[in-house]
Amino acid sequence: MRNLLLFGTFFRIGLFSIGGGLATLPFLFEIADNTRGINQDGWLSRVLIGNMLAVAQSLPGAIGANISAYTGFYFSGIGGAYIAALGLIAPSICIIIMVARALAAFKESTLVQNLFAGFRPAAAGLLSAAGFGAIALSLWNAAAPAWYAYIRWKEALIFLALAFLIIRYKKHPIVYIMAAAGAGLVFKL
């Protein structure tokens, strides 16, 4: 029953998370914020999602598949990892097969072109929400005892420095991942 619930939850996420793996984050935050369905025991939290995101981004493969497998493993072991990943990718596979068959016949249609043009801002909105959520998880401490401690200053400094370096020098992402890891060691995060 747990695996069926896991498959159904990630099937829904896969069906509606247009834009890729980071677009799954708003759905995971929604699960973490309520204690019904898959999170009835309150096992999934925003902090855990932040940790999952960090691990998923450092592993090879699609971020969404990595996050779903991590969540499934955490929720139901190795079988849960496979079930969750399958649930996430199954809608995409079905939709791609249907679209590929129909697109050849309707690719010149104004309706189809308008439909795909509408998907772009939806994907951008979902990715932006995920990005802002990840920034808030990394830089904001809502449980701080005083107003001046709400911002995690060390993390904010690392974030700003890396953002500048990425925009300015455009090196391979592993360089920035290693730099962030080194900064974490130096600042004892």
C-alpha cells in the first residue's frame, strides 16, 4: 500500500511538473507542509527536501529522478526508490509517445504552437518558484531567536560569491561545487 501511494504521488508530480526536475520542488514542498497522504507521519520536511536537493544535484542523472528515488528510498527502501522514480517518469514517457505521434500531423497548427508557447512561461514560473525555494532553504533561518539572525550570513556570502564567479567566469559546474564544498569546510557549516 505504501508503494502504491508512493507511485501515485510521484505519478501526479511527474504529470504536472512541467520544466524538469527542479519543477518537482513546489510539489514536494506541498507534501512537506501537510500531514496527509504520503506525509501522514510527518517524515518529509522542508529541511530534508533541501538535503535531498543537494544530494540530487551532486549525483549524475536527472535531478527529478534523483529526488524521487531519494524520497522513495527514504520512505520505503530500495523498492520505494524504484517505484517513485518509475512514477515520476511514467507520465513523461506516455505523453512523449502521444505527442510525437500527433505532432507530425499538427505541427503547423496555430493552436498547437500557441499551446507550446503557453508551456514556456509555466515552466519558467515553476523553475523560478523552485529556485526561490532553494534559496530560502539555504539562506533563511525562520527559527532564529532574533531578527538579525534570520539570514544565514555565511551561506549568503558563499551564495553571492559563487553567483558572481559563475556569471563572470563561466567555468565547469564541478569547479563551483568544489569551491562551495571548500567554503563549507572553511566556514564550518
